[in-house]
Amino acid sequence: MLELLLHAVWPSVCPVCGRLGRAVCRECIEALVEAPPPFCMSCGAEAPCAEHPRGAVCLAATSYNAMNRELIHAMKYREARRAAIMMGEVLAGRFGKPDADFLVPVPLHKSSEREYNQAELIARGAGRVWNIEVRRVLEWRASVGRQAAKESSARYLPKGIVSVRSRVPGRAFVIDDVFTSGSTVMACSDSLLKAGIAVAGAAVWSKGGSY
Ligand SMILES: [Zn+2]
Ligand SMILES: [Zn+2]
């Protein structure tokens, strides 16, 4: 009922097909899935890569394209929480359950104006399908913007820029919305490892492109 009322005030539109009445259609999200080959978390090359043959591997539901750009943009600016959770469900449905004890979303930077963390919602959707709990164990330490970090051409962010706020036993699996240079996922992975938490791998909704 409340949802109907809200729709009357702010009608939602699927950013992919333009259909009215919902944030995004599941079919539209599923149609975006391309499942590019698993890639090296350190450099983004197809796994196993020559440079990091034993490095952790990252999965992606899809790669950069115009529709994805629309979708991610809509998620950021139209607060489509439901869409992000659905993306996580679709992502998880595409791959087998990882050998991990919990999912760790890339944290939202302190200076972010967004009210919610896209990566965390994707993790929640994926966690539901895989039956793995989501743990917010990471936080940004310095005031480097998350977006700035993504756009940065530097492959590695300064050491210790992400810190572990709670040490939990078990193997972590990192979740983010987009993988560009890989610096964000690597910074998270590095701090987990440094805190003695094993990293089983990572998954993102989309590989490549800048959103
Ligand atoms: Zn649609
Ligand atoms: Zn590599």
C-alpha cells in the first residue's frame, strides 16, 4: 500500500526498458548478464594471469555497456535499492556458491552523499541466494572519495586506506558494484589479508568502464 502511494508521488520507471511502476524489471537485469570470464583481482586480465598466477580471482555478472551505465546511474541517483538487491541475486544465481564464510561489501566512503551502499545491497542480494551472511568489516580511513578511487589511474591506492573495523574468523569474499582499475577491490583485499582474514575471491556486478 505504502509502495503504491509512493509510486503515485514519484512514479518509478525501469531505467532499462522504460516500463512504469517499478524500479527495474528482473528480466531487464537478467538480460544484461554476459558473465565475462573470471579475471585476476590484481590486474583485471583473464584468470589465471601470467603476472599473478596464484592471485585471487574476481567474477563479474556483466561488462560495461550503455544499458549497464543507465542502470548503475539510476541506482545511484534514483535510490533504486530494490534494483541493487536484485542485481546481487542475479549475480549470485549466475555463479556457484563461493568457498567463503561471509561476504564483505566495499564500504561506502564517509564523504558520500548517498544514503545507502550499492555494494552492500548487491552483497545482500547475493548473500540471500548463496546463503552467506554479509559482514561490514571494512571502512575507508582517509578522505579519498570512493568515486575518485575508482577513477584513479593508480592501480594501487595508498596502503592502509581501507581498515578492518572488526576481525572475524573465516574466509571473506569481497563484493563491489563495478571493477575498473581494480584498486578498490585490491585495497579491500589487502587490508583483510593484513588483518589475518583469508580472501576467497571477489565478485562485482560489472567489469570495466567508468560510471
Ligand atoms: Zn525493464
Ligand atoms: Zn594479474
